[in-house]
Amino acid sequence: MSNCLVFITGGTGFIGSHTVGALLEAGYRVRLSIRRPEQDEIVKKRYPKFASAIETILIQDFSDPESFKRALDGAEHVIHLATPMPGRSGTDFRKDFAEPAVNATLAVLETALNFTQIKKVIVMSSVVALLPISALARPDLEYEVKDNTGEVIPFDQDAEFPPGFMGQFLKYCASKIVAHQATRDFVRERKPHYTLITLHPTYVMGHDLTQETAEGLGGINSILWKSLASEKPLLGTSWVHVRDVADAHIKALDVDVKHEKEFLLAGPSFPWEDAIEYIRKKFPGLEIKLVPPFKGKWKVDVTEAETVLGLRWRPKELILDEVIGQQLALGNKLT
């Protein structure tokens, strides 16, 4: 493991920045894909102790397998995190979400076939790839989620989405469904030599290493923040700390894992009643607008993550401390 080279896409994003840090702390060398030349300096400044263990490679077309050939040369493992995000993509589901997510994943998997030294490929999926889209549209409903069932989640790619941010978020979720199925199909048809692992976190939140301004609030952190200013929450009760997700990548590289293994990632359910009570004690000046009762709960089976990867979950209170604390420090206000 020591000094082994890992290639990672999406390493400049919210989850990716923590994953890169965890890889470096664990002794790996990291090669990151970047979309703009100026990101090279930003990345190396983010991890000053490990600048010599970091290299970047400019990749602007994630759908072209040729783009990844230099990136994978010499790498022992691959982590694919890059995906179209709500609020940063266009509005057309097929063109701006589904096709980029599927094509980028397949380009990475296809290119890795040409490099026999590659041992593991980890694809960052999501819990939403294992749930019907209705579970995301209705956080007040109850669902039970399991990994490694082989269930195919049906989804109509011509379905209509609601307007606004929630519609964009649901398009992101739907793209995860179709990309995960494309990954399964690829493995069945191409039978790669490397071990493929997919990670399926629930709502990922925590301190954002990439956020520098109040306006830079994004991802699930922003949905949590918007929830505090709403009468009813916009997300469910199954959360996971971003550093737990980063740790899952390291564990998946370090332990013996079966091929085509799925790992759900989620800490214990955190009822909104408990979250509100904690927030009011810790941040008494924050005027949250949430009004009970709150319905809906996901029962997420994380047995595999706990037994195979040995993961233990950071407390949900830490998520609230970090997300709310960071926004208040940056001058963000509930509106």
C-alpha cells in the first residue's frame, strides 16, 4: 500500500477533497484529474504537507476513454467520484445529467481494462441508486434500503421533473440510478480483471474544504441549511459524515473485498426532533423554522460496511456543528 499511486476523478469537489486528504494521510500517492490548469496550485496548497505526493492531470472530456489513458498509466487503484451536480449543470436530464454520468463512468471502466496493474476501481455511487426516485421526492415516506440485492431500480428517462432546485436534485438522483445500472451491465458484459467496488452513501454532509464564501454553499450541506429555514425538512434522517465516506475509500483499498461489492454508508438515523433540540442548545441565536411532527425514515442496512470495511460512524451532532458553524462563520443567514 505504501507509496502506491491512486488516480482519482472528482478530487477537487466536496467528497473528493476529503478523500484525497485521507489517501495522502494513509501513505498513498495521488494523481487527480483537473478541468482547469489553475486547479493544480489550489490542490497542492490544500495539502501543503503532501505536495510532493500529489500530481494533477488535465482532463476536460470525461466521456472519451482516450482522455484517461495517461491518467491511468502506473496507477494501482482508481477512484471515480466526478459526476454532474445539481446547481452546477444544465437543466436537460439526458444531456446534462444522465449521459455525462454514464459516459464518464464507462470511460473510466473501459480504459482501466487496458492496464493490467490496476487492482481496484471504486465508483462513488449513492444510496439513491438503490432506491426508487419517489423516495427522494417524498422524504416523509419510509423505506428500507439494502445493498447487494441485484435489484434493478426502474426509471423512465422521459419522466417530468418539478421546477427549481428540487427538480435539479432529483435529476442528479436519477442519473445515479442509470449510471449504476450501466456499471452493473459493464461488469456483466466485459468481466474486468480488476475488483470493482461501489459506495452508496446517504446524505453526505460536514465541513466543506472547498467552500470559501457564503455564496459557495452547495451540495447536501445546502439542503440541510435550506431545511432549517423551512417548515418541513427537505432531506431525510439518514446522514453520513463526509470523512466517514472518505474513510470508506481507504478501507475498501486496504481490505480484501469481493468483486462487484456494494457498500451502503450511513450512520444511525437522526430524528429531526433530536436535531432541532441539539441545534437550539448549541446555536441559540439561530432562528430555525422547522415545525414538528416529522414523518419518514430510511432504514439503511450498513452491515457490510461495518463488518467488511470495519467502519464506525461519526456522531450526527458533529455534522450539525461543522455545517452550521461553517455557514455562520462565513456570514450565511437563514432566509
